[in-house]
Amino acid sequence: MKPRIFVSSTFYDLKYVREDLAGFIRAHDFEPIMFEEGDIGYESGKPLDESCYETMRNADMAILIIGGQYGSNAAKQDTDKTDEFISITQKEFKSAVNSGIPVFAFVDAKVNTEYDVYKNNAEMIKKDNNFKFNQTKDIRVFNFIRSIYAIGSIPVNEFVKVSDIKDFLSKQWSDMFKKYLLQCREEKEIETIKSSVSKLENLVNNMSVMLEAIGKNVLKENSNEYKDTKAQQKAIEICEKIVSVFSNINVCHYKKISKDEIIDRLFKLIFIIKKHSEENVVVFKEHFIRYERIDGVDFEITYENTSTPLLIEICEELESDDMKEMVKEEFKQNYLDQFLV
């Protein structure tokens, strides 16, 4: 499938530029879209220019050429002020921008020079109806150019000869192809990394199965020692989940209070946040920082919006009093100190 490139401009004043560009595009084995060559599929019962905008929306790239003529007014404009009408070319450009199509814009060098004069004297020129430019036949061309510059992400270049346009496009298309090749290489590297991670995960899973089997033999599967070991592993897993749910926890206390009491208040806060998230009392954005004082202890917690399912899972795992006490002890021994301020 060849890339389809829409050439947008006024016709009569830029006819030879358009013809030259059409041959240049075909020489790159791309497909030019030229209304004068019948490349626009017109629909019965619709204004002709509406079909141009639809074709533009389905293009892969657009080349915009601006000379001294502004062009015919676009159809279906809801204004009585004819000086506010925009041209078909400008509306084609808007269709490209709104559709996210890459646009390369080129302005006749003489028109661009007059645009600089207009920019510096716009108010005076608007009031003087007799003010004329040599190359630019309608000052709405300047407003069009200004709107392109205002977008900030579209390259705008002036040209004296058609070869200026072709030289610039050749360099840009080469650069785009180079970036495409780099992207292919990066995607290949990412796939290699994913494959390595997958192999590592399989290895870890296999090791876990082996260690599980060894543990059952050494500790005897039905023994209390084995069950205690499994419960301790679960407690560590829950502590890690708590730390991952709250990307930041700062704990301040203003009265003498034990670590056990701080842990009690932290777990109380975990269930409060879970309740609020379920009842939509708190409207979460990407994340929020919550300040909470519970029985003399101040907590500053950063909570990620995407962590709500994991938070609910943690609370369900803490429903067992025995597990809750084991998790509290594990958190006190190995996690709490890093959060105390």
C-alpha cells in the first residue's frame, strides 16, 4: 500500500508547482492526491469541497503550498461577514490538523516577506482599505499563515523555486524512514527483553515449585511448622502489597506512643481509605496525598488511583485476626522504621 499524500493549495496561481510536485511524489513511489487529476471522490448532493475534506482525513500526509491567492470560500459557513469566510485550502488544512495528519507547509518567499510587513503593521493595514501588496492579493492569506505558526508543531518553510520544496521533503522523508527503522529495532529489542523476562519468570516459577516440594519434605506438609512458615510468607507478601499501594507513607506522632499503637492506627487508616474508595466519598484522580490524624498520629499517604483493587484485596486478606496480627508484627519489625519521621 503506497502512502497517499494530499497536495493542498490554490490552483491557478500554483498550477505548475502542483504538477512538478505530483511527479516528485510519484518518483518516490508514493501516491499524490490531486483534485485536478480526479483523485477526489465527489458525493452527489454534497458541496464539492466537502469531499475534499473527507479525502484529506483519509490521507497519510499533506503538503500545503501557500502563494499570493487565498482561494474560493468554503461552503457551509455560518457567518454573514464575508471577510471572515475561510477558503477551501484553509479548511483542508484544518481537516488535516484535526485528523492528526502530518503536514508540511511551504510559503512563497515573496509572500512570506510581505507577511512580516503585515505582522508589524496589522492594525494600520486593516484600517487602510487602499493598502495593497505586490504578491499577496488578499490579506486573509496572512491570517492563514499566522494560524499555522500558532500551532507550533508544523514546519513552515519559504520557497523560491519548486526545487526548494522537493529538497526539504526529500530530507524529511529520509529522516522519517530512518526513525521508522530505529523504531523497528527498538521494538525488536523490547520483544527480546520480554522474552528474557518471560524465561526468567518461568525459571522462578519452576524454582518455587521445587522449593515448595522440598519444604513439604523437610517440614512435613501437615506439620504446624510448615503451616507457620507458609503463613509467614503470606504476611511478608501482604506487607509488600501495602508498601506498593501507598507509594509514600510519612508517620509523625506528638505523644509517646509505641510502635504497636502506630501500626494499629495505620491499619485502621487502610480500612478507612478502602471504605471511602468503595463508597466514592473520595474522588480519586491519578493519585492523591491524604493527611489523616488518628488518635495522636499524623499520617501523610500518597495513594495511587490504580491501586484500589489491590487495596481491597489486602483488606480481604486481613479479615483473619491471626493473619492481621502476623502482618502487623512483620510490618513493625521490617517496614515501619523507614516511614517514621
